[in-house]
Amino acid sequence: MSVQTRPGQFHVQLRPVERGAFTEWRISGSTPTALRPWQLARLMQAMSFWSGWPVVLALSVELETAVWSSWWLDMLADIASEDLVVRIVGGHVDE
């Protein structure tokens, strides 16, 4: 069966972990940068609740995307620390 994908569409891959005692989720996709802060907070809270741990989020920061990353950091700062851990990953710009 062939599945047609669209730009920005989410892809979720599920696989068993520890002989099916847990399910590993791999999610990729795109969202508009104009997410509402409460939507992001609600998502992180739900994911933290399901796993029992804070969500570890890696924010990729490059000089060219400084405004983008500042916007996300401001929004992520309002999320409770028990729901989210932010890890900043420095990038580089290829000449």
C-alpha cells in the first residue's frame, strides 16, 4: 500500500520496546511557527503524563535562525519544568 505524504504532515512510527511492555514513538512533521503557547504547553503536559517523565526537547540554534529560536525559547519558558527539559543544540552554517 502506498501512502501519499503532504508537506507538513506528521509521521508517527510505533515499535515495541522491552518485548511489548512499552511502545516507542518517533514523530516527525512540521508545524507553523505561530503555534499558540497553550497548545504547546498542553502537548508537552500530555506527553509528560503519558511517559511519566519530562519531555526532552532539543532546540537547534544557528546564527541565521536566532529570531526563530528566540521565539521558541520565549514560548517554552512558560512550560512547567516538570513537563519539559530544553536542550539547546548549536549548529553551524555551511559556506
